[in-house]
Amino acid sequence: MSTLLGSLGMIAQQDAMFTHYMFNTLAVNPGYAGSRDALTITGLHRSQWVSFPGAPTTQTLTLHSPIYNNKLGLGLSVLNDRIGPTNTTAVYADFAYKLPVGEKGKLAFGLKGGVNLRNNNLASLKTDEQNDKVFSSNVKSDVLPNFGFGLYYSTDKFYVGLSTPKLMQNNYKTGTTTGGVSTSASEQRHYFLIAGTVFPLTDNIKLKPTGLVKVTEAAPVETDLTLTALFRDKVWAGVMFRTGDALGVLVGANLTDQLALGYSFDWSYTNKTFKYNGGSHELMLRYDMIYNDKQKIRSPRYF
């Protein structure tokens, strides 16, 4: 560590990833708010690279609902992400304005605004050099505001969206550790393209392909592709491929008309850590709060 010269730059990596990205749409695109015609609450937990020290663990909670005769949507997105000594918390409000397009389509214009907080507990790290000056104290961030926008087009059986949930590339508070070593961190702007559709394969089986493309400066473009089979609109199973990173499987069920539960496992086939970890696990729970009988007889909501 003594070879480090004067400064330690901390640059944000890609935003937290999820194999259940198709259930976490509000976190990346505010135009999704209110699109399920119910008050929808979704929770996700991801344990990445299980048994690898300092591996990421992430939780998200989103809720959203249509208002004003389904012309507007409101939502809330909360994220907690821990990677090694770094913990990131984000809280965002989401707003969507919807316009009818043709007989079945809707185009939503979404805005997202909120705050981010990042803490770096550097003193908790074990170093080769005793009393290493670079890691002898913590670097704590300020509460930093940010905002973003998104476009989201959907029908009952298709969707596509484009968004950038964090437009501002904030610099986290720069401090000086013992010995005059400066530290800094910054947020990176991310762009997301999402799409999906559903179509019948047989009378009882439907196929649901979905995709997510993530783009950020100075990082490879990452694409998640998923193919899910839905049986009698009740149970699903699928496979996922993430470019340059992982293969995964998903299973889940609509336990009731309102409650859905899902699990996924993915394995990093190219990451150098794959020899030393037990893969990544996710749990998903979603609840649609339906208010009246008319909503119950609508066609199933696939997205």
C-alpha cells in the first residue's frame, strides 16, 4: 500500500444488478409508475457471489400506483447496496404522465428525483501493511440529490423503455486521511434500454422474452436476456444470460391473483471470482393491492 502516491480515486461501478430486473422496472425507469393499474409493492433481495468476502448484497423496495383516472402514476424507490466497506442508500420519488397511443398502447413520460448517501468504512479493512495511512480513517459522503427521466411504452403484451435515472454525476465529499492522502468518489450516469413481450406457445404455455441493456461511460455495455415460460398464468420458469458475466435460472409462481413469489440463481462463468464463490441468489416478492371486483376480472398483468 505504501506505493500509492497521494490520492485514492473511487469511481462508481455499474449500478446494482438483478436477475429479476423485469420485476424491478421502477428502479430504472420512472415511466413505469402506475402501469399495473393497482398499488403494487415489490421487494427484492440479492446475495451476490455467496461465500466471497466483501461480496455485494442488495435490497430494493418499490411501490407505485395510478392516480387521477389512470392518467398519472406515482411511485417510491428505495435501495440499499453494500459492497465490501462501501454502503449506498438511495431514496427516490417517481412520477409518470401517460398518454394513450392507438387502441391499446400507452406512452408514459417519467421523472425521478431523490437523494443518495454513500459511506465508506475503510478502517474496517484488513491491510498487508499495519497502520496503512490510506485506510486508517473512514470517508463519509454527504446526502446528494439527483434526478432522472424515462420513456415507457406499453400494451397488455409488450413494453419498451429508455431511461437515465441519475443525470447528475455528483462528486462525493473529498476528504484527507491521516498522512495527507486525499480521497474522492463520484456517481456515474447510466442509460437503460428495457423491452419485453409475451405470446402463446400452446393453450396453457406462454413465452415471455425480456431484455435489459445497461450503458455507462468507461465500462462495457452489459445486456441481460431472459426467456421465461409461463404455465397456466400461474407458474413460471426461465433462463437468463448476462453478457460477459453470468448464466442464471428463475422460478416463481403467482400464489394468488395479487401475490407473486420468485427465486433465481446465477453463476458467473467469466468473472475471476467464480472459483471462490457459490453463485448469486435472489428472492422477489410482489403484491398488487386490488381495490374492486372490476380489477380482478381484467386480463393477467404480465409486466
